[in-house]
Amino acid sequence: MTDMLNQELHRMVSALQTHYHPIKIILFGSSVTGRTDQNSDLDLVVIKETNTRFYDRIGEVLRIIRPREAVDILVYTPEEYARLTRESWFVGEEIAKKGKVLYAVS
């Protein structure tokens, strides 16, 4: 991952911790596997207890982080995330097996 992407990642994680209060933030995809190139983006999963509709959550997060680099964000409740990883969908497997936890409530 480039220094620029790494700085952006830290800025976004800090903003989420301060203003969104997630349970967990996970980085996955090419940034974790080391297969990045000039077109790579940041792939993040944010887990938060919420009643907000799925697509509205993404908008909430984007307003908070105001990304300066390309980013793909998925926001799940703990129950949705458990189902995603339990049912072995490709993305769920990728996140569960190769994802890097950047933040977790202790």
C-alpha cells in the first residue's frame, strides 16, 4: 500500500472512531493481500449496531470520512456480518480469512 493510501486509511479510521463509533473496522482486498497498483482502492467493512437501512449507512459513513482516495465501504450490523461470514459468500470468506482488523471495541 502506498504511503498516501496508508495516511488516508488512518485518517478515515480515526474519523470513524470519533464520529461513528463502530464496533469493528476491517480492511480487506488488495491492500491486505499486497496486490495493489495505481488503480487500487481501499476496501473497508464497518460493523456497527444500528437500525439505519443498509444503503443509508454507506452514505452516513461517506459523509463522515469524506474520502480523498477511492474507497469501497460496506457497513453491517453484527448480525448481518455474522450471517455474511457464516453463509460463506465470497466477500464474507475474503473478509473473514484475509481481512485485517484495524479497530475493535475492547
